[in-house]
Amino acid sequence: MFGYYLQLALRNLRRNPGLTALMIGAVALGIAVCVMTLTMYHAMSGNPIWWKNDVLYAVTMDFWDPQQPNDEKKPELPPTQLTYRDAMAVYRSDIPARKVIMHKAVGILSVDGQALKPERVTTRVTTKDFFQMFDVPMQYGGTWTDAADFGPEPVMVLSRKMNEKLFGGANSVGKRIRWNDNEFRIVGVRDNWLPLPAFYDVNNGSLEDPEDVYIPFGWNVALELQSAGNTNGWKPEDVKNYQDFLGSEMTWIQMWVELPDRSAHDKFKAFIDNYAMEQKKAGRYQRPLNNRLTKPDEWLKVNDVVSNDDRILVGLAFAFLAVCLLNTVGLLLAKFLNNAPLTGVRRALGASRRQVFMQHLVEVGVISTIGALLGLALGGLLLMGLRALYTFDVQDAGGTQALAHVDMTSVVTALSLAFFATIAAGLYPAWRIGRIPPATYLKAQ
Amino acid sequence: MTAWNIRPIASALWRNRTGALLVAFQIAIGLAVLVNAVYVVKQRVELIGRPTGMDTDNMIWVASAGFTKNFDYDSSWREDLATLRGMPGVKAASLMSNIPLSGGGSSNGFQNRPGENIPPKEIVQGNNYDVDEQAVEALGIKLIAGRSFQASEIQPPSETFELSSQAIVTQAFAKELFPKETNFVGKTFYGGLSKPIVIVGVIDHMLGAWVGWDKLDHVVLFPRLKNGPTAIYLVRTEPGRRDSVMRDIEAKLGDSNPGRLLRWVRPFDYFIDQSYLDDRNMAIFLVSVTTALLAITALGIFGLATFNVSTRIRQIGTRRAVGARRMDIVRHFLVENWMVTTAGVVAGCGAALGIGYWISVKYELPRLDLYYLLGGVLTIWLIGLAAALQPARRASAISPAVASRTV
């Protein structure tokens, strides 16, 4: 029976090609815009570490100005980063299964005896758990030892991209390289990894590529590095040199911990609260006690990684899809009613309402399928156009990576959503046409 | 029977209301989206186009990074500045700590009297930049009072975080700091730890680092050289010579010193465009999606009208046979279509105002202007009319003889 319905559907579609083209075009356009917008939204707002959402926590502590919160629009939130002294103090706890303190820096990479021009690279100065905590894939080698963190030992993990640039993609573990004219030894090469958005540092360009170089945390003191991201303070302080800076109330360190279960969570929370209470006695932490352990999904939300613009875009995408669906319902209805005399004949010859309904539903299915395929192709084109809009500079395409790595799941989600919505839109016209009393149309013949 | 036949058209429409309701619904959404999209786009375009106070068209930024241990920053910037200032087509060159409108910079809280317990509301935020004596000329900003820095006042690069004791500030910043004054030159304000800073010059307008910041026009220039080992030079050229000077700079500075990397030579537009990239893209995106949405709505109107014509061929023929003119048939369909459009427009006005309210709260923007709504309604009416015109004219071409034929 299905084969016959399919045949009928195709014949009907050819009967008025203009109307058919209009319908398929509307479905395709609706699906294309939906696929594009939702993919974009997904890329910008997904939780890139959902599988560890229940064990990872961003650590924030409120030591800010007693007279006003860090962010007046969100007075309940502590600042997003920690001071060096607090980060170091809290890092000492051995409650977390894994823990990381880190910041962003910029350095110049050069290789002795290579004709290549020195490269300016974004660098993450971090403790070694970074890689295991965030499930960072490694292409060659591994991470450094605990002792290397504060030694600090001259060891480095390179990104795959930078390894390809400097060593042609060969296993470079053990090779020497210079970072700001200090010699480092490569211990690992990070494989392609693109957490979108970069949840671990929402402060400093969350849609940019991850850093190209990773070096042990202790190098910030050894080389007197400052953050290449935001450094914020609230208190007028007499900062004269780097030691003053380390002891100051300025925030520039990000901290994450991995707490495997509830009891570890509670214990660690008690530990930082306790630390803050101690500090209160020493005259710091004059705001009400407010330390937070925030899971990745919540972290992305409270930090407004999804901007208002993105929400408008999603609203727009759904408005667009709604218009396309209304349009499809209207056109299908018109088309089916146009063929009502034929349907009348089929009913008179014994087709049941159910059969007429099924026949028209098959027709809807054909339209949706063609529309979806066209829509997917068109959506791909639109995404390419969008990427062109965001590609700022061919040489240092930063945020564009977000759209270059569109993941299949979000495309499939958007596509199936639109496809089934179209089928659903066809239900009413198919049902309506089945309700037509055959006599009306037979009389008119 | 009046010439417009409102009642019979309405009752015929009501009998086949499903299709009409669907189209009216589309029109409602279309109007709501159109009005608000235009509103948001206009805000973005104004944001991107606001005056910067600087001679942006003729400005070039150059970054040089020293990376070897024995790199001599001091002689490096001296040489570079001398080279840049000596180049033909260059009006002025300056060493500056950050690039305005680039999204990167530094800001501080300032106060109009010394002391540590100033209420937070009286702390005035300002973008601060370290500049040298050619900065006012190189930025192309307009001094409206006081003077520029002199070469002897420029402090050497220093490792401390301390602020200078003199500053050139924007009028907007000075007014917020001293609301009751009109003459700001010679006034003293204070930075961290109550350090006094004397205003030596006032500029009428200049934008700072972050385009999304509402204190963007609060700019404070300090007479101090940027810290090494990375130098950022600002070069202002004679009008129209920017691109050729850029090529000359690349050639001259590219290999002049092996201890540093000439990171880039870029026009000011590069940074400004990048800062406004999201706003620009949002505008482009809204315009294209809204256009597509209106096009689809127009197709819906067209489809409905076509369908209405095709199911009524015999009735139209009959009307023609009993004396209706072609004009009457056209008018019938246009009026019918206008009713559908208007039903949609009425519903759409409510939706447009609702969404407009939500956006104005979300973005802290002024409330949606009713002129937008009026413009939107007129546009939708015109689109509706245009979309129904062809089917209506086709209907009017139906021959009266159809009435007497059996199909």
C-alpha cells in the first residue's frame, strides 16, 4: 500500500509544480535557518564537559569590597577569579581528587637553529592536573610531574597545531624550545581539543582557541609573569613590585577542583569557608561569607557566556520556523482541497477515512523529506556564509573556530526537530481532507 | 450594495477561515519580528557609527615584541620612534600603552578628593593610557583647554604600578569628577592611595577600550612610556597615505633589530571592526533573516490568494456574467486580502510591543518608538497588497463564459 501512496504522492506533486516548489522551498528555508541558528547557539552555549558536570567545580571566594559587590548586577556572585594568595592557600588542601590553579599568559616561542620566525603564542600557566581534569587528549607524551609545578621545571606541553608548525607534526617529545628566551623541554603534545565555550576561563575570550602552550604554574613567580587576561582589583593598594602584586587583592587566577562525591564536596566547602573565616579574623573577607563551588553548566550560565544576542537569535529562529510551518500548513491545505474532487472519487470507490489520511500523510512525508534535504544543503551554505562573517583575519582566525567545528549532534537535533515539526504541520490538512463527505464533490462533477 | 462589498467578502472569508487564519498568524509574527529587528539594527548601527574623537582613518598601530634576554628595550623604542617620525607622510608617532576601541586596556577608579573612605558612588571610572608628548597630535584628538604634554614631562618606563602626577582627560570624565565646575585645567584629582594628579589639558571627546562599556568616553592620558619588552606605536599619517606608509613601516622595521619580533602593522579599522564584529554580524543576520521571513510571509499571502481564486473560478465567472467589471473582481480579492492582513497586523501590534518591551528591559534600551510600529504596519500592508495583486488580476481575467460551462 505504501508504495502505491508514494506513487500517488509523487504524481500529485507534479500536478501543480508551482505550488509544490513553493511548499518545498518554504520547508527548506525554515529548516536551513533553524539548523544554522541552533547550531550556532549550541556551539556557543553547550556544556563542553557535560560528562564530568557532577564532579567539577569552579572555586570562587568573596573577599571583595565590603561596600559593594564585584558585579552590581549580580550582587550574589563572588568575583570569577581568585587572588594569588588565596589560590595558593586553598590549593594546599588535599580533599579534591584533582585540582588546578592557572592563568593565561603570552610568550614568544623560538627554536634554536630553525629558520622559522619566532611565534607569539597564548600560553596557559597551570598546575599539572589541568590535562586529566578536563580530559584533554594527548597526541604524544604526557603531562609533567607534581614536582615540576612549583619547582618549577622547564617543561612544556605544546598544542598539535603549534607542533605541526614548528616540527612538521613529528613526535617532538624531548626536544628543546625557547619560551621568552628561556629554555624548555617538550614533554607532551596536546591533540586537537576545542571545548566550546572555553568553560575553564570564561573571563578571557571564551570562544577563542585553547592555548598553544602549557607551562608549570611556578613559572609565574620565577619569570614575574602577569595575566594576559583580566586582572581586577577593588582596593587602592601600594603595589610597588611583583611581590606586592602577588600579595595584593587583585584577582587573576582561575581555580577548579574535582570532587568525586557529596562528602568530598561538603568537606572542601567547609575547608574554604574555614579559610575565609580565618582571613576575616585577619581583617580580610569583610563581606558576608560567600564562597562558591559551581558546576560547569551553572558556571556558563551565571557568567553570561550565552549573551542576550544569542537568545534573540534563537527566538528569531523559532519565529522563522513557526512562519514556515504555518505557511506549509496553509499551502498543504490549499493543495489538498484543490484535489478534493479526486479524493471524493476515491472515497466513493471505497477508500476509508484512515486510508485517505494515510495517503496524504505520505505526501506530506515526501514534501518534508525533499524539504529537509534541500534545507540541510542550504543550511550548510548559510553556515559557511556565517563563518565568513565571523572570520576576521585569515591569519589569526580566533573565534571562527567555534563555527568551523560544528558538531553533528546539534545539526541532527535541529534537522530532526524541523523535519518532525513539518510532518506534524501536515497532520491537520491530512485529517481535514479525510473528513470531506465524498458526495459534495461527486455532485459537482 | 455598496461598492466595497465588505459584508459578503467577510462572510465568504469566514466560511473558509482556516487558511486565512494561518496567513494572519504569519503576518502577526512577521510584523512583530520586522518592527523589533529594525529597532535593534538601528541601535547597532548607531553604536558602530558614533564619533570616536580620533582621526581613525589615518591611524596605524605597530607592535614590536622583544623576546631575547639581552634585548635593550630602551634603545629599541628610541630608534623605532625616530625612524617612524622621520618617515615621509607621517604626521606624528607615539608610544602608547594600549589601543583604544580594541577591547584591551586598563581602567582605574578616581576620586575628586583624597581619602580612603569615599562612597563607591563618587568613584569615577576612567580608561587610562600611558602616552608620550606626541600623543595628542598622533591620536588626532582636540584639546579644548590647557595644553599637551611636553617632552620633559614624560616619565621613563617603570616597573611600578604607580600613577603619574599629571593627566590629560576627556571633558566627559572631568565633568563627572567635578560636576559643579566648568574649568577643569589645574584641578587635582586622586588615584589609588590618594595620589594627587593635576589636570593639564582637557580634550573634547575620545573613546576608550571597551565598546560595550558605558564609561567609554572617560579617558585619562598619563605622560609615561609604556613598559617593555612589548612596544605599541601609534602612527598618524597625512590624509590618504595610510596604506603606503604601512608598507614602508613593514619594510623599515621588519628586520631592523633581530632581538625583537615586529608582530604586526595594522590600520586602526582592524581593531574597531573587530570590536564591533558581533554588533555588525547581528545587524546583518537580523536584516537577512527578517527579509527571508517577510518573503515567506508574502509567499503565504500569495498562496492563499491563488487558492481562493482557483476554488472560485465558477463563482467569479458567474459574477462577471451578471455584470461585474474586471475592476470589481480585483477589488474583491484585494479587499479580502486586506482584511486578512489587517487581522494579522492587529495581533502583530500586540506581539511587537510585547517583544519590544522585553528587549528594552533586557538591553536597557529606550522603549520601542511607536513610529517603528507605524512603519511596520504600512510595510506589511504594502507587502500584502503586492502579494495579492497577481492572483487578483488573474481572477479578473476569468472569462464570463466559464459560468455556463460544466467543468
